[in-house]
Amino acid sequence: MLKKSFFGLVIPQFEYERLPAILPEAEKVAASKTISLFHEKNSDQNPPTSIQIGDEVNTGQKISLFADDPTYVIASASGTVSAISPHTADFGKTYAAITIDIAETETFDDQFKTHTQSPTLENALEYLASAPGCPPLQTLADSEKPIKAIVISGVDSDLLTGTRQYITSTQLNDIKDGIQILKNITDIDRFILVTGRDTIQGYGHIGADVKSIDTTYPAALPPMIMKNVLGEIIPAGKTCEEMGVCFMSAEAVASIGRAYTGGQLPVHKILTLITKDGNQRLIETTIGTPIKDILSAYGVVINEEDRIVFGGPMTGSAVYSLDQPVLPDTDAILVLDRAQAAYSSDYPCINCGDCVRTCPAQIAVNMLVRFLEAGQYEEAADNYDLNSCIDCGLCSYVCVSKIPIFQYIRLAKYELDRAKTAEATDV
Ligand code: SF4
Ligand code: SF4
């Protein structure tokens, strides 16, 4: 178990978490009765036709809502579907929440096993898109944006979180297998494993260049790695993928390796739990486990106005229900006491300039925020460098007026992206 102070460790220095060289095994936390899986909803059609309440499912079974639906989730436990209900996530994105009552005996689905002898990008896409770490396989399959290099993140991009470091230290053979499989199923031959500066020893055999990065936030964010490790600056409005670089977490690569070598789809997620008392624990739980089960395993009581964040303190998102399940990309759960939680306010900007001085992208954030508050997203992008923002959240952290700048930025980018997609679809 990791035990470290929340306040003393990180926030004042903005230093990334550093795990000790020898790590205890992640603590296992089981779901008590049910798991829930969020299935992307691409149709208003209701109810789903391919899965229904009362259906029995096996661990590793692929579940789609409709017969012609290309999206799917993988059942992370065996049991009976007991509910299918709508769920609205950040920015109004809609999902179907599929609840499964866990059976006493676990039975494994063996459909994927037939592909383990002949890995292809197609069968990886067909089964591994919602594996732990969410391998971005769709990005690798996009012929319009060919990928020439894969960067494997062996360091966590947010503070207080040790998940990727733990996986890099403890699942190196799976990562090595995953790299080999990715080399076989794509034309990509450049792989770079990014680690913390003091953990660079011992990775020479894995089939990737090993590069270290600085230990100060936000050095582990993709745009910073592009600049400091690959020597490429992303032009405003472009993405890493458009530059031919795909970022993949160490866990995603390990999931690919384990799935093909072991013959079973991995369904357990490693994550860092940071509780109100500042304790950090690395835990392993089934994807879909409700957070209330995890909190109850450690006796964490949630009081009114306490806050639960999925992700780290700089870039995570608040969740509002104790039934919220662990998702394939949940690297951290942060529980804040109401006294620790930074609340936003409706105070106006006092033009102190702290956000401008802190911004690693040198954006005039004090100006940008005026357009974001007014919902003038195109002006924000055209005239105030919205698209140069690297999504670090430092501006929100330092803002004395507690303006939720980062939330405005995320919303603006989401809306602009949506408009761009709609435009492309209309053409
Ligand atoms: S989140 Fe804020 S501080 Fe970070 S790059 Fe964007 S504007 Fe700058
Ligand atoms: S830190 Fe906040 S108050 Fe200060 S200039 Fe930036 S937006 Fe305005």
C-alpha cells in the first residue's frame, strides 16, 4: 500500500508522483453485486435489440446494442443483465448503462480465443477497443491520418497518480508482447516508451526506444512529449495523430500483449485511489465496479459537498453518483473533502496575470477567458490561441477569481470539434 501525504507531496512543487523501486502488488477490490458498462449510443432507437434485460453474459463477451452497431463493450464479469438505462456524461454525451448482476460462478467467453494465433488490426479492433487503458486502435486504422510512431506513456500525465508507472514496472513482459503484436499488425516500426527520469534502467529489451522525461508537471502531457522528446512542435489546431504520432498508455499496450498471449480479454483495471486523508493506494478492480464498492472497501465516507474526481487533480472530471463505474480509462479516483475541493465562483477576472505567467503554451489566458465566458468559441480559436492550449489545467489552478477556465476550454474545444464533424458530415 502506498501512503503519502496529499498536500506535502505534489501541489506546491507540481512534481509528478514517483513510486518506490520495489512495489507491493496492487490491492484487489471486488465488485460486490453488480457491474455497469457504458455503451456508446449512436442511435435513438429504443430498446436495444441485441442485448436485453434477463440475458446471460459471460466474462469477455462482446456486447452491442444493435446488430449493425460497430461499437461495443466487453462484459467484464459473468452474470445476468438486470438494467439498461440512459446515462449522460460530460458535455451531454449519451451512453446506455448496462448493469450486470454478477453470477457466483465465472464463465469465460471464448470467441476472442479463436483469433489469438493470428492477430490482425481488424480482430484487435473487433475485441480490444474497450480493454484496460483503451487502446486507440481506431487511430491506427485511420488511413487518412497514417501513424508513423507510437509513444507508450509509462508515466501518468496528471499529478498524484502512479498507475502507468506501476504498470510499466510490473507488466513489462506484457508491454513487450504488446509492442511485438503492434509491430506485426501495423506498418509502424517506431516505438518510444516514455518513463520517469529515475526509472530508465532495465527496459532495453522491450523493442522500443526508451526516453525519459522531466518530473515536473506538465512534462508528461502529449504535446510536451512531442516537443521535448520527439522535437516536434504541434501547430495550433493540429493533433498528435495528424502529425503521425499515436499516444498509447502502458496499460493499453500491456492489454494487447496479454490478450493475445493469454487468450483471454483482460477485464481488470489498475488505478490509483487517493482518499480524503491523502493516502494513495494502487488497486486492481473489475472494469464496471461502482465507486461505492471501492470506497466502502476502504471505509471512505462521502459527506455532502465532498467531491469525487475521475482522473487527477489538474485534468480530472467530477462525478456525481456513487454508482459511477470504473471505466477502461479510469487511471485515478480522487476523493476530496469539501474543505479541499476548489469551487468555482462567478467573480470576474481581476486581470492579475497569474494564468498568463503559468501557461506553458504562453497563451494570453486573461483575454481568452473573456471570449470563452461569452461562448464566442470561434473568436477564441481565431484570435486568442484556444487551439494552442495543451489542456494542462494550470490556469484554473492558479486563478484567484476561481474562474473555471479549464472547463470553459474543454467545452469550447468540444463544441468546435462537434461543429467541424457536423460540417464534414454535411459535405
Ligand atoms: S489549460 Fe490553461 S494553462 Fe494550460 S495550456 Fe491551456 S490555457 Fe495554458
Ligand atoms: S488568473 Fe484568473 S483573475 Fe487572474 S488574469 Fe487569469 S483569469 Fe483573470
